[in-house]
Amino acid sequence: MYNPELIRNISIIAHIDHGKTTLVDRILELTKSVEKRKMHDQYLDMMDIEQERGITIKSQPVKILYNAKDGNTYEINIIDTPGHVDFTYEVSRSLAACEGAVLLVDASQGVEAQTVANTYLAIENDLEIIPAVNKIDLPNANVEETLAEIEDLVGIPADDALRISGKTGEGVVELLEAIIKRIPAPTSKGTNEDKLKALIFDAKYDKYRGVIIYTRIFGGTVKPGDKIMTMSNKETYEVVEVGIFHPEMQPTDSLSAGEVGYIIAGIKDVELARVGDTVTSANDPVDGPLPGYKEVKPMVYAGIYPGVPDYYEELRKALEKLKLNDAALTFTPEHSPALGFGFRCGFLGLLHMDVVRERIEREFDLAIILTAPNVVYKVKLKNGEELEIHDPTQFPDQDILEEAYEPYVKLDIITPTEFMGGLMGVVQNEKRGEFKSVSNAGKDRVVMHFEVPLGEIIFDFFDRMKAISRGYASMDYELIGYRKSDLLKVTILVNREPVEALSFIVHRSKLFEVSKKMVEKLKDLIPKHQFEIPIQAKGDGRIIARSTIKAYRKDVLAKCYGGDITRKMKLLEKQKEGKKRMRQIGSVTIPQNAFLAILKINEDEK
């Protein structure tokens, strides 16, 4: 029986690998929401990639029924969220659909960078926060210190925190009781008597049923047969089915105020169901949309091209379907002389880029070529025009360029004190970072604050940080704006032909160093051909670095034994002429991993 007073909508937020999905597994078992024979670890991680990598990529809703100690049966809608910095957007979407959040902190790791970032997101959304220290069953768990860190860094009293183990189930009942007592019912935000007002917090495409909208109802009721309208584009549809996630999709008679569920309304075009949009009644619409999400701003751009040019249209459809349930992905068509027609795609970070690439290859069975990623720069030309540069090929020549600007981020690193010196050296000396301040983060741990160019930290910084700190340090960053910088474009020439897909933008202070590493790395990645291949880096109007891939050689002197030296010279000259001709007409095959060489130029140092 529907009773809004007995509904609780919560999100679980934490740093990556602090046990969110494992905790949800225990809650599903405890409330018998999933049959025992169907239950498996990471139950809400629906994608193969999530299961294999052990990370959550998509926020996933589930409704459970909990028989509380006060004798009532409560309906708790849980939205499990990702923890990696690249998926902060997923977290913000989930929080907008809730009244409360469970903040999970690993007792063996303590408060980490994403713990703090996600807490601030929850506070911005005005949510009630319940802190919980997880993994208390581990031998190296340090519960008291973790509680002190929660109080110091996050500002939540340690007395309010619960002690639980997502693995053994200890303390999970107490957590569910705390959710019921501390998190408000959704009645304050709307009732059944109001006009229909529902938020689209996610969506996915089903080839048989069209777009499935994941929604949180803030006011009114929706049922099959109703006429609904999406407010951003004023399109109207007839509802075919509504239902809940328990955890699989289960049809119901209706969805009412305060509930989380799905709506199927025969929406065929994936562009028409935008995440963050408001759904209302077509006959009696509300005055204005719900306060939606901030438009997501991609941090990293890269080109995606079909491995076979004929599959361009299939790649476009694949990206459209992926964008539906990954609103952070953006793409626009582009053409490259080397790779043909493809798309310029925007991502939140390198992990996000890697996941999108893998999903295209697995879910749509398409072979693709991915170019080296880069950030968005801004330039001012001598004629006063200002441009945004999403691709190194658009970077103007030095003679028409007035000023260039690059994006800067506020970088926070939480680390044990013993690794401070090593990390500070990398950020300041190698990454052009500016140290701002340091603050205490509990016993033997500090938070270091830097301002760093985004282009310097998106490539190999995360791996370097983990290597220096033996895995203990964690980071979080947010964009703070653009600053004037001395930037240059470097063009790579392979066999004297410019390959635009290998171009990159670099600061003048690193021009020679990065160019040299790049040509050496390409020498290892591009296979030998029948002719010699020069690889050159051109920047600042001159060739700055070069390496040469030697040709396969046939021993033409093998059959020439004895006789005059001129016979040998004649044969070698003949071979040299043939090689020269071959180089003029021969084309160089560049493998996929060469386009990502910029990511690998420092891996030998590691």
C-alpha cells in the first residue's frame, strides 16, 4: 500500500573501492530482495566491464522493502553511485533524486579525496548525510582514526557515524534503522495532489521498447495511458508502462510522488529524452521545470574513427545510444586527412575515455581508432577573434596568434606525510604546478593543495602519484578557469608527410623534451617497412626532433662472391634506387597504439 511517509530515497557515496556495491549486496540479501539462486557479488554492476574491473561506472537504482523494528514496512530506494573522479557527474545526477546520502569510508584507508568531494556534492544538494565506517572486519582497520578524520575533514560529528562491514553484514541492520530515523520522507517536496513533476536522472535504450526513462517523481502520479510531455522540447507521448527496480524492472499500476522507477512511452529518438529534463502531464503541465543539472563540461577530447570507413554510420548510432545513458559524453563529426570521417568526442577523463572505447567495441562490435586525448585551449588572434581549440589541428600558426590560454585545475592530494616530498617534486618540477597550501588530515596524513594546468595531469599523473605513494595517495580536481600560457603546436611528420592525428600542443618549456620522447616512442610503435621511414617533430617553425625507422634489408650481396668491388657497388646502388622509389610511392601503416603514444612517453621511467 502506497504511503509516502514510509518512503526513503538515498544515495550511497564514497571514494573508489570503499565498498559501496558490496554494502548494497548485503542489503539485498538481508531484505531478501533477490532470490538466493540469482544472487552474485557486485549485483548492481550490470555491465561486464564493471564486473571485470571491479568499479561502478553507471549509477543503478534499486527498491527494497525493509521491515523495521517499529513494525512498519519501509520502501527504501537506493541509488548506488560510482566513486572514481571521472564519474562525479553520475554522482551529482543521483543525488538530485534523493533526500539523504550514506557516506561510506573505508576503515583501512581513511577519508580520501573523492570522499570529501562527494560530501560537498551532497551538502550542495541539501541532503541529510549518514556517515558509516566500512570494512571494520579487516585486520588493519583503524576505526577510531577514521572517525577522527571524518570529523576533521568532512565536519560531521564522529558520534553520528555507524560502524559496519559490507562483507560480513555486521552493522547493516543498524544502518537501515538509521536511514529510517534520520532521512526525511519525500513528502516535503511534493504530494500526489500536485501536478505531475518528475525528474529524468538516467535513461537507457532498448531496441524493442525504445527509450526507458529512469525517473524520480516529485509530485503527482503517472500511470499507463497518461499523456506526458518532456519540458525541454515540448514533445508529447503516451505512457505504455511504468514500474520499479526490484532490482530487475517490475511493472506496476502507477508511480506516485516520492517514488523512484521507470517510464516507457514509446520514445524512439534517443535525443528526445535528455537526462536532467522534467516530465510533466501534457494536458495539465507544471509552470516550470525542476532545477536541473549543471550542463556537463568535458575535460578531455579525443577523436574516434571507425576502423573500416564504411562503418561511419554504425559508429554514429553507437555513440548516440551510449550518450543516452552517459550524458557526460559529447561528440561532433570531424574529418581527418589520415583517418577519414569520424567524431571528436568529449570525456570527463582518461578512465571515462577508456570505458567508452571498450563499450563501443563490446556492445556494438565495432573496431575503432582512438587518437591521443587533449584538453580544450582558448586562443586570441591578432585580429581580435577568440577561439576554443578542441583539437590540435585547429591551433593557429604563431604569426597570427596573439595569446593562448590553458585550463587550470585546483588539485587536492591526500597522502601520508612520508610521500609529501616526492609528490611535491613531481607536481612542481614536472607538471608546472603551483603549491598553494597544506592542511592536516589526521594522524600522519596531509592534504596538499595545488593549482596545475589540466593538460599536465590528465595523462600519466594518476599512475605516477600511485607509484610514488605506493598506492596510498588519492586525488581530486576541479576546473578553476583559464590562464595565459606560452603554448606551441607540434606536428609529427611520418615519411615527410604530416600526420595530424599525432599532433599535440605543448608548453614552450617542454617543447624539446616531449618532442624527443614522442619521436623515439613512435619509432618503437610503428613497424619496419621495406623502406627507411624518418619520423620528425616540427614546432616553432622548425624541425626539433627526429628518429629513423631502418628498412628491412635484403642481402643482395649473398649471390655476389668474388670478382671486382665494382660489381658489389653496382648491386648496392641498384638496391638504393629501388628503396628511394619505394619510399616515394609506399604508404606507411600506422598501428592504433601509435595514436596514443603521447600517453606512453613516460612509462619507461616508471
